[in-house]
Amino acid sequence: MEVILKVEGLRKDFNNVKVIEDWSFSVGKGERVALLGPSGCGKTTFLRIVSGLEDFQGKVEVFTDKIGYVFQEPRLIPWKTVTENLMLIRKDPDRIASLLEKVELKGFENHYPWQLSEGMKQRVNFVRALLVDPDLLLLDEPFDALDLKTKMKVMDLLIDLWQKRRFSIVFVTHNVKEAVFLSERIFLLSGRPSKILDEVKLKEKAIDFTDEKLFRLEKMVIERLLSLLR
């Protein structure tokens, strides 16, 4: 499989405090991979490293320039409307309108961020990342501000777009169910200093949040993680 992201011996310190210690793994083109770990274990820091926003020790190679990044917070420019924020990424009104409709934001094109709920702003955040037609999509715990219905709709949109374009996804989270639903492989992380404890390959996939496979796979991952932490 063609590799889009390769990590070897990655280490990261903040003021002599070890955060990431000796991560090594790769992500293939079209793969969906999750990094599952507790708060403070370097998940967001890792995505910033991949994006070129943090220095580090070790080796990180990214074999594409087309990277979409869904931040934990929307980070929208407050004095620009939804459409104006998105036009900064791609001046394609038809594509913008299509994606906004898919995340149920049709009619909010001319609203300012302060006029939107946190969940609505986060959906704009998703649209912004998807507008670059990414080869590699980075997801930084982006579902926390979404209610269950909207979360499922956005996840379904991601899966639908992935099936059409087969971009790679690196999803960092502390939520086991979300990791199982979105990913094909899950790397289990320890607390700080963070190490990769194990890799779980999911040989079957749930079709939605009510699929009994999801609960069975979630239980399997939780049991594996608990066994590693004992």
C-alpha cells in the first residue's frame, strides 16, 4: 500500500517535560486511522507536528501537500460571514453551498460566527477542511460540540466522501465508540509521556451507531486497553 504519512521515533518535549516518546507507525493512502488516548497525551500536538506547526525530534514524512485540518475549536474569523470564511479557502460558491447543505447549514451562509451555536460553527469547521479536497484529513476530537443527531450526520458525510475519494484520515480522540466507528486501525496510547501501547485492526465495520457490531467492537477495544494499562 502506498504510504501517505510515515512516523519514525517521534519524540516531543515541552520545557523538558516528555509528551510524546518514540512513536513509529505509518498511514497508507486511503486508510482511516485513529489515535486513541487520554487527555494530555500529545494527540493534538501530533496533528500540529504533521501540519508543520510544531518542532519535534525524530522523523515525520508527509507525502502530500493537500491536508485538511478540523480543529477542536472552529477558529472562524468573527467579522466574516460563513461564506466569507469559507471563500478564504476556496472560491467555489457552488461547492461551498453543496457542503453547507449536506451539514444542514443551508440558509446560514450570510450569518456571522457569533450568530451560530457551537455545533453549527464546528460544522463550518468541517466544511472548511473538506473544501481543500484533502489527500490527508486530520481530525482533532471534532465531535464534542455536536449533538448525537448532528454527529451521526457529519460522520456519515465523512464516510460518504471517503468512499468517493479515498483520502486518508488521521483521527485523534479519547472516545472509543467514535474511534471504532470511523477507523480501520486504532493505535492505543498511554498517558504522558505517551507511547503507542498496541495497534488494533478492525476486521468488520458498523454501518451506524445502532449496529450491534459497534458495541461489540467498542467492548473489545476497551477490554484490550484495560489489559494493557493493568
